[in-house]
Amino acid sequence: MNRFQRWMMVIALLGAAAWSLKTLRAAEPRVAVWLGGDVHLGTRRGNLLAPLAPLLAGAAGIINLEGPVLERLPQGRGLRLHNHPASVAELAAAGVRVVSVANNHALDGGEAGRAKTLKQLHALKLLPAGLALLEARGLRIVVSSHDLSQGLPGRLAIDLTAAAAKGDVLITTFHTTGPASYLPGKTLKEAVAIAVSSGSRVIAAHGSHMVGPVERRGSSVIAWGLGNLLFDCECTRERDGLVLRVELEGRRVARVEVIPVDAGLLGEAARPAHNPALVLDLLEAIGSQGLMREGDRAYLRMAGADL
């Protein structure tokens, strides 16, 4: 065999390998999820996510719900939040599938309120995270949520490694408190580093009510702040928010859309951002990396992904 023939054989083998990889990927299930930021409904009713429906269609929603699910909130000191069961039912009807209850308002109704919340969510066929297993088209998506209000959990690495072993893809969300900021604090940075090393493919933070940078780290995508999505409280006036729409192809993140939204405050509906270019400018200014703009949104380039 001469040199030319050897080179032709190598090219043929590489072509066959690429074709095999493409064939295998085509056979893998493709599932879309979306992640939104902070949600508090009080007693507000109506489909408050309806204006976002064209952007969210066909994807399972994951949100952070501030406050227990109760018809009314017991009396007590300080800022206390709650969400009427009928209001939460409309979230489920709008495509929300997973609700994080790991935040600083989880116990606003006491331990009894937390127990009632879990019961209500199960009745509405919503998965509370904590630790939730979302199954779609044969793909097992684990959603793990952690409250960082009291600092970095001591067992975080152990818990996330165990969570990753329970499914095909691990999505991790963190709730933070403290002064509103576009940039992540020390505890959140440490938690995200642990999540990446533990196998989390999608990591998102909420609780600051502010948007934060979006970036890729290896095969993981990180949204450092999703801002508000729906919030019925005078305690926050931050209207800029993000929805992260993620398409999973088997165990890998195949496509990420970063969609600016105007949060629904004080009973208003959430809507596509009135000035998405300004929000995308902000994301780039605070350190977002790899964003490719297209109209009213941006895409995040993922390793090995066809965008």
C-alpha cells in the first residue's frame, strides 16, 4: 500500500467515524427544558406566562417558587410570602413541571406550611426540588436545588455526585440572598465550581432578583442570575429577567437560548423584553462569554454542538 492509499484509508475511516457519531446522536432523545427566575404569586390569578407561550412551547419549565403554597399565610413578623394553590395550578397549566422550594421563604408558613406545600405540589403534578426526577422521551433529568442563604452546604459535593448518578442529566439550581448584584458572590462561585465538578450540565442561580452573566464551562452551561419571572411583592422592582431554554440531546447540552424577558410584577404578566438588545448588552458587559445574538435573543455556543 503506497502513501496515497494509506491517506485515503485514514480519510475513509475518519468519515465513517463521523457518520457513526452523527447516527448515534440522531438516535438519542432530544428534550427541551426552560429555566426561569424568582416567582411569587400571592393570590394573583390568570395565565401570567401566556405572552411567553410561543417561546416556551414544547419545553418543561423549572422555576423557583418563593413562599409556601397555602390559601392564606399565618401571621408573623417580617416579610412573609405565600402562593395560593389556585394560582400555582395555573403555572402547571402553562407548562411548569419542576418547582424549587429550596429558598429563604420556604418556612414562611412553618414546618406545617412546608408539608402542605409538598402535598399541594404533588396534587398539581408538579415536582418539588429539592431533588426531582423529570422523565421525558426516555431521558431522566435530575433537578437538584439548594439554598445558600446559610452558606455553602457541607455535603454539597456528595449530594450532587449522588444526584448525578440517579439520572442521565443533572440540572442544579442555587438560591442566594444578600445585596442585589449583577455579579456572583463568593459562596455562589464555590457552589457552582462544585456543581460543575460533580457533573451538573446546567446550573442556574436565583434569589438576587437580578440577571447575571451566562457562560459555558466545559460541557456545562451556567446562568449566574435569572432575575425575576413573576413577583407580586413591593420588595423587588427588578423587571429585567432571563429565560434559559436548553435542548438536551441524550446526556449532552446541544443548544442554549438566552431569552430576555420583562418580569411580571404586581400581578402583571411576564412578557418578551421590550428592549432585548439592552439586556444582551448588559450581559456582555458583566462578563457573559460565547453569546451569539440573533434577533431578540442570543445563543450560547456549546462544545460539539450544532447551532
